[in-house]
Amino acid sequence: MATGESRLTAPLQQPSAHPVAQAYQEAAHAIRAASDVLNSHFHPITGEPVSSEGFAIKAGVERYQNIGALAQLAKAASESDGPLAQWLRKSSAEVSLPIIEKAVIDAEGTFSALQHAATSAIPRPTAATTSSLQQMGPPPLVSDAERWNTIQTPREFIETLDAARTWLVQNRTALTASDLRTLARTAMALTYEADYLIGVGSDAAGITHLVRSTTTTQLAATWRRTARAADQLHSLGRPEPGTGPAILARAEEWLRGQVRDDGSWRRWSDLRRGIDVAVWKGLGQDLTARLPDIATLVNRGARVALHRGQLYEQLPTGAVEMIRRSGWSQASVYQGKGFDLALAASQLRKHSMALAAEAGVAPMPGLHEADPSNQAGRNDVRARLRRIAATPAIDAKAVDQPARQHREETTRLARSRVESEDRSAEMRKLDANNRNIATEGRALGG
């Protein structure tokens, strides 16, 4: 007991000043930080995503690239284990210690195993693509809307948009009619402002702004129909908008102050205010990339509220007198204003995707990709994982007998499963060819 207490109270050992040791320590800290950021997008108890990025990760977005990045990291680690084993072996020749000999065996086994497994998992070079999750940070804190009231730069504007998206993910089953009204009206204004920013600099005179295409007007009109339908509905909960809609409205208010002057669009030459035109154009692209996810979250929130009977609509006077009951009824997805809301909200994703495609930007992934029918490249990822699973992960010399037997059995089963699937595919192809031959024979009168 005394020994355990002395170890706990003993001062921490100072890290080595050797450049190689410091590089290892920095790499370990970076990996630990990345793991913490990744875990922060999931609930610590339930494991459910708490952000749009969490849903994208769970759905497998960019999983193929992530497997390749991990394989690159494993290969780099294995390449450093080779020289490490040689250096340790020289040290063990001078001082014979069991711990050094064990470290040599581990380093040599890791080097041989990781080199083979990592090389097979690294994807072939392809065209460069922009990763939407590469610069992912922790999810923003959205418990208090006041922390997002101060917006001074385009970067802070985007961070505020992401905070609103995160709140919508965490409260997607509790949206009220007031939330839906505020979200729809705010998103309609953001649609026009995104169109303005994407077109910055396209007119040399920069005198006025005209909507670039019918895509913008269609999306704005769909948001307007959603807002009008929500105006006719009521909730028994809070009458004021929640934190998320308030955050989104604050972001739109800041952007409106930058691009409008007394209700009219600013000249593009007056828009700079110390910020380059390319930054404003990039801001419009970032905003456009987030509109599809906002549309999906509003659509899901509206449908959940309707299906759970959380929205109410007032009945016409004639209907009340005829059935002699209260003038209020639960809104339905199949009729009345509930139907109007569900219909308009269901079209938001399509039109916002069209606007993103027209602007040449990739939409930010989120809840939409988490649907089983929308998960990215599942069949391709599964096939690649099957091939990796059929590859021995660790050299037999580096592990004990039970672990080696378990690995060999796992490898044998994986290869047998892959071979069985290949044989089944060949049999199906053979049966199809036989049916075609029989059909051709009857057509020829045979």
C-alpha cells in the first residue's frame, strides 16, 4: 500500500529532450487530441451523435479516406519501429535486460505486421477532393444563445451557423411551431444573401444585385411556403423561439447588415470593408454548403412534431358547429395545414441541393447521410474491409499461441466467406446464362 501511494504522489518524470523522443510525444498528444475531438461529437452515455458531423461520421462519410489516413499513420509508425529495434538490439548487447529483449521482439513484430497490413489498406492515388470533415473541431456549446450574439468576422458567422445546426441536431424531436416559423423565415433570407455573395464581382459596375437564377427563387419560395404553413400552426409549449432558431436569426441579422443598406443591396465595391472580395465569395459558398443540412433538420423536425401530435391548427367555424366540438385539432400530415407544412418542408432539401450544385460547392454532410439508403459507399467500404480482414494483422512471432490460433481461425473464416460469396456469384451468373440459352432455343424453334 505504501509503495502504491508513493508512486501516486511521486513527481512526474520529465520528458526526454531528445528530438526523436519529443517527436514521438508530440505525435502521441496529437492522436489523443484527435480522439477526444472525435468522441466529443457523440453522447458519452448513449453514444448517439450530438452534431451533424457526428451523424456524418456514423454514416460512414469519408470512411474510405479515413481508413487510408489511418493506414498511412500505421505505416509511418512501423517504419520508425525498424530503426528502433536495431537500436534496442545494440543496447541489449551491452546490457542484458529482459525488458529490452521484449521491446526488441515487439518492435520487430510490429514492423513486419504493420508494413504488410497498412500497405494493403492505403488507397491508390486519386483526384484531390476537399474533405468536409478534415478540419473538424469539437461541437459548439449551444446551451446559451447570448454567447453567439457577438459576430464580427465571416469566420465567426460560419461558427454561429454551425452552432445553430448543432442545436437543431440535439433538439430535432422538440421543435415548436415558433421554432419552425423562425427557422423558415431566417433561411429564406439567408438564401437570397447566399445568392448575393456567390455573385460578388460578377458585375463590373456592381450597382445592384439581381437574383442569378430560378434555383434561388425556387428555394426561397419553398422556405416561404414552409413559414406560411407554420404560421397557421400552434404548439402548447414555449411561444418564443428556442436557442437554435435565435442563434440562426442572429447570424442572418449580422450578414444582412453587411450586404444590405436600408433594405437595398450594397454595391459590391462598398462591401469590402477591409475584407477581400474572395473572402466574401467564400463566405457565400460556405453558407450555401450548409443550407441542405439546415433544410434536412427543419424537415425532420417538422415531421416529428406532426407525427407526435405536437402541432395544432384551428378548425374553420363551420366545421366546429357541425361536429360540435372544440375549435382546435391536432395537425395531421395528411390534411390541412399540417399537410401543407410537410409538403413544403419535404422539398427544401432538393432545392437547396440544386443551389449548392449551381454554386459548385459540396454540401456539408449530416443527418441526411445517416439514412441507410444514403450512406456513402457502404458496399465499397465493406468489400475493402473484407479484404483487410483476410490479411494477418500481427506476425506470429510477436504473440502467444492462443492469440495466434484465434487469428488464424479468424483469417480462415474470413477467406472462406469471401470465397463462398465468389462461388455464389459465379453460380448465379451460370444459371442466368443457362436461362438465356434456353430462351434463345425456344425462339429458334428448338
